[in-house]
Amino acid sequence: MKLNPPDAADPARWKHVAASLLGVPQGRIYHIKPLKRSIDARNKVVFRLKAEIFIGEHIPFSEKIAKSSYPDVSRRPQVIIIGAGPAGLFAALTLIENGLRPVIIERGKDVKARKYDISLLNRGEKLNPDSNYCFGEGGAGTYSDGKLYTRASKRGDVSGVLRTLVEHGASEDILIDAHPHIGTDRLPGIIASMRRTITEAGGDFFFNRRVSALSISKGKIKGVTDHLGNEYQADSVILATGHSARDVYEMLVSYNLTLESKPFALGIRVEHPQQLIDKIQYRMDDRGEHIPAATYSLVTQAEGRGVFSFCMCPGGIIVPAATSEGETVVNGMSNSRRNSPFANSGIAVAIEPADWQQFNSAGAFAALELQRDLETRAWEAAGRSFKAPAQRMTDFLKNKVSSSLPECSYNPGLLSQPLHELLPAFVAHRLKIAFRDFDQKMKGFLTEEAVLTGFESRTSSPVRIPRDENTLCHPQLEGLFPCGEGAGYAGGIVSSAMDGQRCALVIAGRYKSKQAL
Ligand SMILES: Cc1cc2nc3c(=O)[nH]c(=O)nc-3n(C[C@H](O)[C@H](O)[C@H](O)COP(=O)(O)OP(=O)(O)OC[C@H]3O[C@@H](n4cnc5c(N)ncnc54)[C@H](O)[C@@H]3O)c2cc1C
């Protein structure tokens, strides 16, 4: 069905539209089951709804979503999960489904207490190195836009992940929207509900515990120790610590475990007035209440490298995403209504081995050092404060420091700085090519109203923790399962969740085959 925006927003109107499309009396349509909803702004803005229509029959019981039931695992063998991000939480639920008891150790606070540290950070007052936008219950995806699309659909059951989120409080809209998102106002409640499911089934959570050592015997993992000296024992440990736990990478190296530098991406976060993006994408001044804030997705090639928009947050805000003082990192988030007056997005250049090799030696941390160097430069440029260095897009192209900056959503504040000089030359140069190209694709994208903030450096992990393709264990340490974004096997909430499920299923398979022996 092609629906105008007010009709799309009102399921009661769908029957009317369906009846006239199908030429049946409206009273004969008992039920409409939406399957997919997308927005089409190529001409006049309309919604396209794919639905199953029940004419003269009720929806069969089997079509209704059955709620998952989780068995009591309190007396079952335990598996340690380090990190309560999407990878860790979904691994925990899958372990329970398969009769194993997850013990989750998380360096940060529970999702509610974490909010306090995030507000201090937003006010530019203090950064807690264990509780911030990346660390704490729910992981990096909690205080985010909660976009749930992934290109990794072949790697797992995307709809299963979405259904689990709905069971824990997300809107059913995410099951049908072409580009589903949850919003930062809703995510904490969903994460807390997932924790309740896990603890009610007999799983355990330990917050404010940073894993700092491994217990290893004869090449096999036997458990872990946290920074307070508490010991936890298990033969299987899922390491799902995210892309910002640099101390975890260092800990692994201290046990002579191999790590590898990995391609990632670096750039800036750009912010435009949302109204301008709406005007470009929808060709209208006022989108009204039924049309969502417009998004964009841009990609180009600049001198042999991909440059792309990343984690676009319509109606969102730019946030400070560093994990320790002495570095400045920006990222974006938005609430479920996406109703701030700003649109922000990362614009990042793909970083490949040749880039870090010219910058540094070719060790496991060479790519990470390139990332860290840029973050430190941004911190220095911001006067060693939580402000972000910034520049108008038009001035960036002219290599000119901005004499004034437009209003911006970044709460700790901006400081006008020459981003064109702070960025590595090969990144700045390609960004300039990309901005001109994006302006061809979206007329008006290149404008003095657009402000660039520095830097978008935590796009994905610059380190890979190797694992065997079949056993999913680190090749040098039996029982250690590197998992999720920090290990280099996912990028985003859904793909990390699916990687968590995958590791859990492999572990469950091992226990089942042991029992069969
Ligand atoms: C501001 C922001 C917005 C984002 N928006 C989106 C979005 O809209 N959509 C999307 O798909 N992705 C988004 N992302 C990316 C997404 O959050 C990540 O891809 C995803 O969370 C990775 O999941 P993970 O479980 O692998 O790791 P993480 O979510 O990073 O979780 C790792 C967890 O491990 C814990 N940990 C680290 N070290 C230790 C230790 N030594 N001991 C114990 N615990 C430890 C951390 O505290 C953390 O909770 C966003 C990220 C940020 C920062």
C-alpha cells in the first residue's frame, strides 16, 4: 500500500485504503498484519507498507509472537562473560536458552547509575574512565540512537534479535520499519529488563568490576580476576569488551597472546540544522508531525579510499565519547522521537595498513596508536578540556580557522580550531573531496551552516583478537572466546548481538558433546 503520511500513522485508516485497493467491503477485512514499512521521498513523500491482509478470516494463533521462556539455570555449569554490551547480553540469553549459567562481569555501573556519570560528562565536568558513553551496563549502544540496521544479516538471525528487544520493551515498530531505531530514552529500560530476565533465570551480574587478569593452566583458560582481586572460575570465557577497552588488549599481550592491527575509519562528525536536511531530502520547508526527521547515507571514493557517512543521527545530538581524560572523541545519539533541531553524522575515511605503516611500525597496536594520536591532538587543541575542536565545513575546505561557529548540539561546547591541520593530511584531503561530492548528491550539504567537530575515531575496533573460524577460540588459548566489536567481529548493536549469540551457541555445543561422551 502506498500511504500518505497521516494515513501511515493511523492503523485504523489502513483498512480503508486496503479495502479500496482490493475492492472488498471494509467490514470483510478482519486484520492487517504489517510486514515492512519504509518511507519513499523520491517524489512526494509517501510511506510504503507491505502487509498481509486477512479477508473474512481471523489471524491464526500461530502468527502471534510467542514470548520466549527461559529455563532455570542456577545449578547449571557457568560461563563467564566479560562485558555487558549487546554481545555480552545476547550471549547470556542464548546460554540460558541452552541450559548454561552466564556470569557477567562489567567494569561500569548498572544502566541507571551510569546515567549520572553521563550527565556529568555532558556538562563537561568529569569523565569516569569506567562509566561513560562506551562503558557500563548495555555497553556502547545504550546511550545512542539505537539504530538497528546491519549489513551482517547473513551472519545471523536479525529478526530474532529484534524480537528479543521487543519482548524486553522495544516498540513492535522495529519489526517492520526498514530502518528501525529505538532511541536513547527507551534503551536503558530495555537493557534493565534484559538483566531481569537473566538474573531471574539464575544468571549473575557483577558491576563495577574490571577484569584485569586471566587464570590459565596448560594453555586452557580457567577463569578471570577483577581489579579488586575477586576470582571467577569457568572453562569458557566470552571476551566482549568493546572497541574502547585498550587495557584489555594490553592485558592479552601481557600473556603473549597474538593480536593484529585491523582496518578501521577516521574522520569528523558533521552537524547541520535538521530543517536543512529535511529540505534537501524531502524538498519541503515543514515536514509536519507525521514525517520523521530526514536521514542520509552517503558514500564516495576519494583517491582510492572509501569515505562514508557513519551512524547518522537525525534530530540528535553530538556527544563526548572518550573513555579517559587526555583524549577527545565525538559520537552521536538521539531519542526515540528524533526531535532535536540538529542532524549529525560521522563522515569517516577508511584507514588501511599502508596508513598506519607510514605513521608507525607494523605492530598489533599500530592502528590503535594512529587513533590515539588523533584523539590526544584533539584534546590538546580543545585546551585540555571536554570541549570539541570545531570548524565550519566551508572554512575546512578553504584551510581557514573559523572566526565564528554556528550553534551546535554538543553540550560541553566547541572551540574553533584548524581541523584541516589537526587531521592527518591523507584524511583531511579525502574529506574535502568527499564533501564536494556529497554536495553534488545532496545539494546544500556543503554549507557554512554545517559544523565539523573532532574527532570521529571510534568507528570500529583498530585491533582484531584472532579466533579459530570453527571453535571461535583464540588459537593460543583454549576456552577464550573473543567476541563482538572489540574483538573485530562486529560493528553495531545488531551484529554484535548476533556475534554474542554465535559464541554462546558454540559453547553450548561443546557442553552438549561433552555430556554425550
Ligand atoms: C554514542 C554511540 C552511539 C552509537 N550508536 C549506534 C547506533 O545507533 N546503532 C548501532 O548499531 N551502533 C551504535 N553504536 C555502536 C554500538 O554501540 C557498538 O557497535 C556495540 O555496542 C558493540 O557491542 P559490544 O557488545 O561488542 O561492545 P560494547 O557495547 O562496547 O560493550 C563492551 C562492554 O564491556 C565492558 N568492559 C570493557 N572492558 C572491561 C573489563 N576489563 N572488564 C569488564 N567489563 C569490561 C564495557 O564497560 C562495555 O559495557 C554507537 C556507539 C556509541 C559510543
